[in-house]
Amino acid sequence: MRTISTILTTLMITASQALAAGGAVESEGIGILTACFIGFGAMIVLFQFIPGLLLIAGMLKGLLSLGHKDAPETATNK
């Protein structure tokens, strides 16, 4: 059991060094999948930003408008 543990530890250390070495294949720039992922994230932010702006505009309109027009007429308002 100790031998197997030692062998596996040695292989994991060697494999991690080999993966960190870089290799012969060097890619330039970002790939198409990465660009699509970033674009999808930007679309999500944009589609959440537009309703947020509309909501803030509605709240500001309600806060800044005069409340006298929408108030129901009662005996004290006449």
C-alpha cells in the first residue's frame, strides 16, 4: 500500500509539472468559445440594465411629480 501511495504521489507531481510547462502548442488571442462566453455575459448584463433604467426612471417620475393631480377628492380636499 505504501508503494502504491508513493508511486501515485510521484506521478501526480510529475504530471502537474508537465501540465505547467506550456507545451509546443501556443494559441494566439482568445478562442471563439471564450469570445462567445464573454458576449453572452455582456448580453445578460445589457438585458438586465435596460429594465433597471426604466424602473429607476419610473421611480424618479413618481417621486418628482406633483401628488395633487392623483389624489382622490375627499371632503377635506374640496
